Amino acid sequence: MVLFNCVSLRLGNYTDPFCIELVFRSIPIIKTTTLAIKTILVSQPKPEGEKSPYFDLAEKYKLKIDFRPFIKVEGVDPKDFRSQKIDISAHTAVILTSKVAVDHFFRMAEAVRFEVPDTMKYFCITEAVALYLQKYVTYRKRKIFFGKQTIDELAELMKKQKGEKFLLPCTDILRDNIPLTLEKYNIPFSKAILYRTVAADLSDLEDVYYDMLVFFSPGGIESLLKNFPSFKQNSTAIAAFGPTTANAVLSNNLRLDVHAPHPKAPSMVGAIELFVKEQLKKK
């Protein structure tokens, strides 16, 4: 298989997210031998529109950047949902952390024949998610609230709403920080798994080679190895966003070449650019 296995680079015993975060506070990338980067595969959907930092990066360094989701979302069926013994009608507010969560909340409500009342309140992780709600409900400021980006910001708004009973529609691989933050703020909530994240079919990439693979979740790493069990990393650089994704790279005995966020590169695009510039200096 040509696509994308390994000189294993481990950071001593730094294989848990906390330790990885500490290590990468001081070094934005792991310097390895020179890796010429000309082609990059980003394990996410292609950005909408004509403007994106990725497009600017590709033009600036004459790179070929492709986009391909390594994971996909499948909805839980009503039978599986009912087995969770969650009564949607017992809740007065919904916590929405993504547009996917919005879609599956209303999908499940329809499937179980629950008519969402006009009095339902919605607490959205960002304004973009809040605006997306217009697909299903009339936008009213008195019942739709949103934070800027983090669950902590949203929790600050939620704790001001006394007496609400919150429902958290989520995936089966929900990040721990979300329920932990809600518990920290003593916010009463029920977790409802309405969709699952599974590996996408990447069989058409069997004989395709990229100089760099970019990942944003442990699920992406799992998908890579599920699709290509005999994967050999060799000279392919791997970039990971966030400590849990970096941990997934290392725990699977892969070499981690680029890590973000970092003080010098808070975005993945910034971290990739630092790496590309470093490699160009070595030529």
C-alpha cells in the first residue's frame, strides 16, 4: 500500500493528553529529518466558499491540499434511543454543541413523535449553531442563547437560567470536557446519544500518496488504521490538532511531526506553515 507506517517517535512516557500538552507548549513541532511537503490531505470536508487559510497556504507555498473526511456520522435509531430511557418531554432546554447535534435532535424528536414546544430553550456553543436553528424553529432571542466558542462560556449563560432541565444531544465519543464542565457548574443535564461517529470508506485512496496527513480527532486516526491495517508511515508527516488527537497518534506508534495549537501557531494552518518553512530551510 502506497498511501500513507514507522520509525516510532515517543516522548518518553508522555502518552496522555495532559503530558502531551505540556511538552508542546515549548515546541510547536517535532523536528525530524527533512520531509519535503508538496501534497497534503486534510481529514475534514473542504471549506465552503472561495476563501480559506488552507487555500492561502496552498498558493503561498505551491502546495496541493486535498480534503477528505475520515469519519462520518450515523444517526442512532429510535429503538436504541429508547433503550437509553431518556424522556425528551422532561427537559426544558437543549444544549447544542454543533450543527450535527441540531439535525439529530430534531430528527429524533420527529422519530419518537415528540412535538418540540415553543417554550423550549436552546443553548448553542456558537452563534453559527444558533443561526442554524432557523432551519427548524423561529429565531427568538428570548429562547436562543449562544456562547463564543467554548463550553465554559456557554455554561456561564446556562447557570443563570434557574430551574431549567437540560438535554445534551451528543455523539458516542463525546469529549469528556463537556460533561465535566457542566458538572463543575452544577448544571442538571441528561446526555442523549443521538448519533455515532464511524470510520468512512477510504478504499479509493489505496494507491494515493500524500506527503502530510492532517487529523483533528482520535476518530480520524482510528479510521486510517481501520481502512489501512498495514499502514506504513515512512516519510509521510502526520499533523494533529489537540492533545487527545496527538495522544492517538503516539499511542498507535506513529510519528507525530506537527502539533497544534501552540503559542506560536494557535491554528492548524499556522502549525503546518511553520513546519513547511522549517523543511524548506533544511534544503
